[in-house]
Amino acid sequence: MLALTIAVAVQALVVVTTTVGARADSTTVFSCVGAGGFFHGASNCVKIRREGPSQAGILHAQPPSPEELAEARERDRKWRAHCRPVLRQDEYGVSRYYYAARGCEFGKSEH
């Protein structure tokens, strides 16, 4: 009976080791934020698991086409002409942008 128990334990260990090795292409992130620690107090915990090769959150974006760049430059030029942003210091000495039209602080442009 003891030999059977040892054989089952060794077999279980092999299965666990194989399973862990098979998960080499996955990422698990677990983090908690809050006061009082993990088991008491106010805290919020998140566990994220992603399967597949991980590149630490690196996304490869395509560079914009010349047409897209020209459109973005024209859009920015129109926004600056409409909103006329000015950088001034407030009463606390903090630099803030002020705009000539409403909604420009939210990126809105009505031209």
C-alpha cells in the first residue's frame, strides 16, 4: 500500500512539473492596493492572466501614412487657430493653459 501511495505521489509531482513547464508562454499579474493589508482593512486586489507569448505589454503600432500625418497636422493647425492656447501662471504659480473658445480644454474644436 505504501508503494502505491509513493507511486501516486511521484506521478502527481511529474504532472504538476509538466503543467508548470507547459505554461511558459503565459503571464500572471496579481496586485493589491489599499490600507490594512491583504486579509483585513480596505483593499482592492486584481489578478490578470494572459495566455500566449508575453512581451511585457509592448504593442507594435504601424507608423502613420503620409496622408494621415498631413490630416493630423491640418487638424492641429485648425484647432490652434480656433482655440488660441496661452500658457499662464495661476494664483498659485502653477502653469495652466487658457483658451479663447469654450470646450477647447477637452479637445473640442468647432471651426
